[in-house]
Amino acid sequence: MTHVESGLGREMASLRADDPFLVEAPSQALALTGYLASVLMTAAATVVAIGIDSGMSIPNVSLVFVIPVIIAGVIYGLGASICSAILGALAYNFFLTEPRYTLAVSDPANVWAIALLLFVGLIVSSVAFTSRRRATNAALLTKQATLLQDYSRDIGAAADTKAVVSITSKALAALFNVPAVVILMTGNEAVSVNSAGGLELQAADLDAARSSLVMRSVARAGVYPAVASRFDFWPVPAAAGEDAVIGIAFAPGQRPSSPQTSVDIIARILALALDCQRLWAGRGSPA
């Protein structure tokens, strides 16, 4: 158990530290930081562009304003990147096109130049954001695969049903970075509850868990029949004896788009492990 818990703890800490994309939307503070950084980077690009324009004649000086768009898209996301693109087009118009220090444009060619700069900025922001998201998803999938591999190994070494349930709840909490619970049920009664993440079950949660097991379907929090539940529940029917229910408490508005695949993998491993534990218990103890 020491190895199991320390391993899951390291995985949970790693997911929390490196992958806020996992289940959490960007915080308001992070969004504000991104927009502030966009303003500052665009201001710096404006100073550089004005310096270049005053010292030499370069026809493509407007491309300096693309640099903040790329940096904002890679680091802070789409919103900050689009902000940089719009600010860059306005700054180019205000400081570098005639008449200067006004948003009026006297030369029709400059109108097209400003529009092209804005268009290029928007395209670049989309590409930068997409690249960032793909890199984040690739890192996330790698860590998820590692955690599931460790879970399957640790669950096979579990000494008893209590250890199986404890390992599973911790693995779910680490995988989704939210509170999780595993409930063993006999008939309509919960005989064992093991939670990870600090969120304890309430009566409405238990009712939703029972409904999920009876209906053999996912009971999603806030949706009938789990209207008052804080957990999404997945049934884990066993071949014999006690059934199990997996619960995951996603924060409102932060549920992953497709948690089903990972939960199904854990549910199948859990069902097999529980059946093996009961088989071993019936024979005495595992070798």
C-alpha cells in the first residue's frame, strides 16, 4: 500500500502542476494576466516598429506586430492572442500610417495593409493556439496512459477488497484531478465507501449512485435522476456478490468532453479485481 499511495500521489501532483487543461478552465486571474501580457508585448512591438521605421525604410515593418500574437497564443491561449492581433493592427494604424497619431487612413493602400495585418494576426493566433492545445493534449494522454498502466499493475498487487477500492478512488482522483469515490453495494445498501479528494457523500449522492446501479447507466450530476447529486456515477456490476459504483465530482462547467473511455477502463479493471478478490476469499487467500 505504501508504494501504491506514493505512486498515485506523484501522479496526482504531476497532473495538477503540469496540466491545468485536464479539467479546469483557465482561471480569471490567468486570463487577465494573458490580456495584460498582450498589451505589454504589443506596446513593446510598437516601440520596436517605430524605432525601425524612423531609422530605415522597411516595407514589412508591420510583421513586428505578429510576434506578440504568436507568443500570446502559445503561452496564454486564443483570447490573449486575438487581443494582440487587434491591438497590433490598431497600433500600426495609429503610429505608422499617415496621417500619424490618428485612426484615420489617407492612403487606400494602407487600409489594405492594416486589414491584411489583422487577418494575418487572426490566422496566426488560431494556429498558435491549436499547436498549444495539441501539445497539451499529447502530454495529457501520455500521463493518463501512464497512470492507467500503474493502476492496473497496483490493483493486481492489492491484498484485499479494501485495498482495491482505495487504490481505485485515488487513481480516479489523480486521473481527473477532482474528488472521486468508489462505493461497494449489496442490493440497495452501501456497505463500503472510499473517497479521495476530500468530498464526502451526501444522501442525494447515494440516491444517485443507487439509481445508476439499478438502471445500469451513467447518472450525470444535475440531470434526472441525479438532479441533486454532486457526482457523476458509473455502475460497475460484478459477476457475483457486491456491485460497485464509481463517482466523480466534476466542477460545474469543467467536465471533460469525454471521460467515458478512461472511466470504462478503470471500471472493467475494478470489476475484474473485485471478482478475483471474492474468488480468492472463497478459497482462503491469494497465493
